[in-house]
Amino acid sequence: MTADFVAPSIKRRICVTLYEMMILLGVFAIGYLIPSLILGLYFDYQVPSWVAFVQTYALFGFYFIWYWTYSGQTLAMQTWHVKILDLNNQLISKTHALKRYCISTLWLIPTVTIYGVIKLIFNAPLGHWPTIELMFCMALFFWPITCLLDRKNSFGMQSLVDRLAKTRLVQLPKV
């Protein structure tokens, strides 16, 4: 793989993210909802919310880490001809992928902060997790837009996630 590939545009990154969210709904249904339904229906048991969060976080982490280290592309990245590489144009290692996954989920912090500020402004009680709509918008636009901060990178504009994780996204030519 050569360094001649260009970085994907912000529009392409948003398309990948949107498609990834649809795929993650299926991953979530198979890996979390079905087991939870079985536990609830047959054993009348509901896992605590923190366990559900950890399970979902780990499930999504497994999905991303496996695809990033196996082929450099998740299913959505394959569709949009985008690949993740390290700075030496190699597939990233499992450790590197775990680091990138953890960094890429930092958008949860501004989401929770914004949610808390909105709740305080409208004098609503705190205690509920951010709404799906706010999380969706932050994930869809927050990281891709950070590419605008990276104008002087020799690899093209990369998101803050890629800069911090020392990875890069490349747009592959259509075959």
C-alpha cells in the first residue's frame, strides 16, 4: 500500500458513520437485545444499566477491533472504499485498534456535558442518560468535523481521533 492515497472527505466520513450506525443496530440486536430478551423472558432477570453499558461498549469494541485488524475496513468502510492504516501504511495491531476505539468513544464526554447543560438550563431533573438523538448527532458530526482542524498534515485532513491514535483513513480507488 502506498502513501499516494488521499484522505476521505468529510462528506464521505459522515456517510461511513451513518452507515456504520445502521450496521451497529444489527450488531446490538444480535449481541445485546436477543440475550437480554432471553434473560428477561425465561429467567425474569434484567441486567443493571451499568452492565448493559459495559456489555454494549465491549460488543461494539469487539466489532471495530476485529474488522480494523483483520482487513482495515468495517462493513461500512468497505462500502465507501475507506481503509484505516497506521502511519507506516500497515494494518493496525489489536493494541493500536483498542487505543483508537477508546479514543473514538470520547465523544460520549461532550455528549453527556451538553445533555447536562441542557437539563440545567431547562431546570429538568438530572439522572437520565443522554437521548439517542443527541448521541446520534454528536457521533455523526463531532469527529468528522474535527478534520477541519487538521490542515497541515502530510496524510491529508485526518480527524482528531486519527491524530491522537496515530492512524489515518485513506480513500481507496474504486475497482
